[in-house]
Amino acid sequence: MKRRALFLLVALAVPTEVLAGGAWVPPPGKGDVQLGVSRKTASTSWNREGETFRNRNSAGQISYHDFRYAYLSGEVGLLPRLSTRFLVTYLDGFEGPHSDLEQNTGLSDAWVGFKLALAEGDWPMAVGATMRTPTFYDLPGAYSRYLFDAQGQRRGVSPEWRGLLKHDYSLTWLLSHSYRDGRGWINLETGYTWREGAPADQVPLTAEVGYPLPFWKSSVKGSLVYVQSVGNDSPRQPDDRFGRGVTTNFNDASMARLGVALLTPLGRKGTTTLEVGYNQWVWGVSARRYREPYLSIGRSF
């Protein structure tokens, strides 16, 4: 599973992503695909000074995020040293106090990109170019959380609150290494993300270490995701998703997340792998304190 595409949350409201699957590039026509589910929940946040507080609505009730995602991701070799990577997410999201949760369900953000191998061998290196797109939920005009009929009556929630809106463009450098006959691995990916609209650009860092276990041909994996805002956010425009709040500014947010997972191959060929894991947001500025159990099944071909 050292080539497995691990798509990690780096945005603060949806699964984002930096695409961190290692510097190995599959041969043309070969690759892998994953189908997974996760559940991100939070009732607390970090403010602009990095201090924690309980999220409450205008009536003083605790406000919750309960975001249940399904995702399809993968990587396919196109040419020697060149592959394409993708991630599509589907959200069943709930937000608000438990007594009055607002639900929004449908396709959310998607990512597509390319990876080019720079060096092979014991320490392969690659560069990646990735775009996040709101194609599946964006509507023309100014952002609105709700949809209205011709008489101005609210008729439901807008699909636009299922994602961040606008586009992100990332350029990253990847370094990998495998050991113990390929059953252990190290992945590192970092770079720069240019963001359209009000949000500040970001510097993401993803690190991952896998170590083989003595049973079931399994491996344990630890991961770190760190995202640092560069602080060049701008005033919110009508078509931006977020603006500056009293205690937080999601357009200038930073975060760190730790994760642990168990990976177990299924079947005799070992081309299918079950992954069960847990992610915890451990530090942030203007960020939610999410926790996220997840499960995925991946298959290489």
C-alpha cells in the first residue's frame, strides 16, 4: 500500500485536501482506487489567538458540526513517470444545535491533479499539481446559505454550503522511502496552495509513516497534516463562502491533525486492502476541533 493515495483533510470545513500518496508513480494503465466513509464532528473551535471555545448560536445553544462523508479517490498511470490523481466527496452534513439540526446532502468538493516522477530508486521524488473545484455544488451569483422561490420564501438549503467555493491550486514536492521488503514506508509532501477569493494562501505539510505488524500481513500507519496560512486573506466578496467573524477568521485559518490507522490486506493476492483509522485535530487558529473516524477499501490494479 505504499502507493495508496491518501487524501487528507486540510481545509477546515470539508475534506480537502493536499493529495499525499507518496512519490511512487504507477506505470501506464496501473494504479489504485479507494472507496471510503468518514464522520467529522466538532462542537468547539480555536479562536484567532489559538484559544479553545465552545461553539454556540445566537440563542446560546451549543452548535455542532456532524459531517458524514463518502469519498472515491485514486491514482492511475498515464505515461512513464506521469500519473493522474483524483478525489470526489459526497456529504451528508448536519449543523446546528441537536434540537434543530440543519441537513445538507449531496456532492461536495473534488480534487484532480497530476504527478510527475523526478527520481526513482530507494528515495523516489516527484512533483504534483492539483486543483480543488466546487463544480458539483457551486451556483452562479452571490453566496447564499438558502434557496428562495419567486416570492422570496425560503424553499431549502443551498448546495453551496457543502463546500468552500472558488478554486485552489497546489504545487507540491513529494519524497518517499520503503523498507522491510516494501511493507513499511515513509511519505512526505509539502508545497504551496494558491486560493481564489478571500481565503489566504496556504503552506501544507503531510507526513506519513507505515510500519509492518507481525500478524495478518497488516501495517500500522501514523500521519501528520499541518496547514499554515500565509496571512494574505482579503475582505469577503459576495461570492465568497466565509468572512471574518467576531472570534474566528476561517479565511486565515491554520491547523494540525494527527492520525493513526490499521491497514490489512484482503484475499490471497493482497491487491485489496481494508483501512480503519482515526484523525484528531490537535492545534488550530480560527479552526474547528474535529475528530474523524474513517474506513476505506482500496484496490490496486
